[in-house]
Amino acid sequence: MPRVAKKLETRIVNYADDFVILCRGTAEQARAAMEAMMGKLKLTVNQQKTRICRVPEESFDFLGYTLGRCHRVKTGEAYIGTKPSKKRVARLCEKISQMTQRKWCWKETETLVGELNLVVKGWGNYFRLGSVSQAYRAVDVLVAQGKLQDALDAYQQGLAIAKHLAEQDKSNSGWQRDLSVSYEEVGDVLVPKGKLQEALDAYQQSLKIRQTLAEQDKSNSVWQRDLSVSYNKVGYVLETQGKLHEALDAYQQSLKIPQTLAEQDKSNSVWQRDLAVSYEKVGDVLVPQGNLHEALDACQQSLKIRQTLAEQDKSNLVWQRELAVSYEKVGDVLMAQGKLQDALDAYQQDLAIAKRLVEQDKSNSGWQHDLAVSYEEVGDVLVAQGKLQDALDAYQQSVVIGKRLAEQDKSNSGWQHDLAVSYNYLGNVLVA
């Protein structure tokens, strides 16, 4: 076989009875030579596991790794590299799941953690080549299914792996970024579980790493955007905790980044959208602080960007809905300022978009709910203006939608509550 390998300009990599033949344009001849050699040795080739793979267009698995096209975290540049195979990731998740089942709850915590650490560290050591960040995505489905504790357990195991790898090579920016993502994912699960301080701690750990990465290479837009996201996550928890000044500081730090990125490339819709979101978050915190003028400026900046995006692509329903939200936010601030006609104009723009969205997909309950809220907001302004009949018409439209939603899902307490509120608004106008 060595003579044939040299003739065909191939290289053979093997471990036990598994092997790969690497070649350039001679794959068919190499396979034929390999099968002929196996025949002479009276060995059978497993045809189901044997195939010709053209890299980088395709990828293949070998010894637990998937080899094929990867992308560098820093530049996005494509290269031929390695990552843990899907089977090995699934096997790790299954192993962790088995080790954390309730039947093992009799074990001492330290013992169980020690056993898990052995598995995680062993896995991390074996798969230390290449990027493992995508492997951790296998547990995302647990979040989507609402299995928050299972997701948290899995993310924390992923975090342990990421910590181990990052500690081994602190200069490896890919592993540092993976670690920041792991902290962020843990925080994302802790928030809906109501563990806000723990979530804040996780987000701040992620933020710290991303600050370091962004400082190392200020031209790396991916790392800069990651940093902006971290500031927003920290700001959200602080806002939820009622720490409005600290939340505002975090949101304003986040805002600076998309401002710079959007200025660099005004045609980049992702960065423009990020900028709109950042302005909106700043406005949301300024309102309860009583800074209505600054809040209005921030909301209008967000609105202006979303108007441009929605005009660029009228078929993009996400951008259309975000534009409706911006009109609603502007209307809320104008209402608080007592500028009733301006508020009504903004709410009516919101209502017009909500109507168009519902018309496109009448089965979308989220858009139906948005439309009901829009009618209520219009009704609120009309009441303040003394236009009671117009307000009554708006509230009745909201009630019709609310009844339909509540009837569709009688177990949805939110919709039942919204319907009750709509009836109250309607009753208030009738009494008046």
C-alpha cells in the first residue's frame, strides 16, 4: 500500500481499524486500490461507512471529530478545521443527563460534581482541537421546550468545559469568546427562573471577557457587537431589579457601539437595527426616571431608523412590526407629556401597521393581540380628548378581538385578563 499511496499522491491516516485516505483528484483510484488490498487480506470493507468526500464542500467524521469547513471567530475567514461531531455531542448530553437524574440525588453534592467534572474535563481535553462553541447549541432545544432546569444544567456543564479550555490557553481568542457565550447562555436561563442576581453575575462575567476581546481588536465588528449585546443583557437585569441609573449607564455603553458600527457602514441593516434597539432601550429607562424630553429623542431616533428599514423592505414583517412598536413608544411618551394629538397620530400609525399585519396572517394570535392593544391606546387618547363615541368604537374593536383570543385558548390567563381590562375600559366610557 505505501507504494500505491506514493504513486497516487495520497496519505493514509489510521487508528485501529478506522482510516482515512487523503488525496488530490485520485479518490476513485485510491478507493479501488484500498478495496483490492483488503480483498487480498481477506478483509471486508464496510460499504455503508466508506464514502468519497470532497472537502471543503463536504465534511466527514473521524475519531469523534467532524472535519470540514470552519470559520474563524475573529475574521469570519473560512478554513479547513475540526469540531466535535454531532454524535459525540449527543453522547455527552446523554451522559450528563443520565448522571444528573433524580435517582442519583442520594449522592453527596461534592461527589456528584467531582464525577461530572471528570467527564467534562475528559471530554474537553479530547476535543481541545478546533472550536466547540457550536457543540453547546445542542442544549438550546431544552430552552425552547421550556425545560429550564435541564437547560441550565446542560449550559452549566458547557460552561465548565469552556472554562477548562480557556484556562488551558488564555491567548486563544476563540475559546475566550466561547466562554463568554457560555456565561451568557447561563444568564439567559437564570432570568426566566427569577434568579436575577445570579443572572447578573453571569452576564457580567461575559461582559468582562468581551471587554477584553474588544479592546484587543477594536476593528473586529463581531467582538464589538458581542460587547454591545452584553451591555444590553446587563442593562436588562438591572432595569428589572429597579436599578434604573445603573441600567441606563449599561444601555448607553451599548448604544455607543452600534452608533460607531452603523456610521461605518450605513447600508448594513443588522447594525442599523441594533442601533434602533439600543435607542429604544435607552428611552425605556428614561421614561420612569421622568426624563421625558430625552426619552422622546431616543424613541424618535429609533423610529427614524425603523422607518428607513421598513421602507427598504416592505415585505419584511419583522421590521414592520418593530416600526409599529416604535410608533407606540413615541405615542406613550407624547401621552405622558400631554401632547394628545401628537400621541393620537403616533398610535394611529401603530394601528394602521397592526391592521396590515393581521390582514396578511389572520391566524397569528400575537398580531391579533397587538391589534387589540393598538385599539385600546387609540381609545385612551380619544377619552382624554373627550371624544367618547370614537373612544367607544375603538374599545369595542379591542373587545371583539379579545373575546376571540380568549375563546381560542381558555387556559391563557393573560388573554383572559386582557379581555377583562378591555371590558372595564368599555364600561368606563359607557358610564361617562
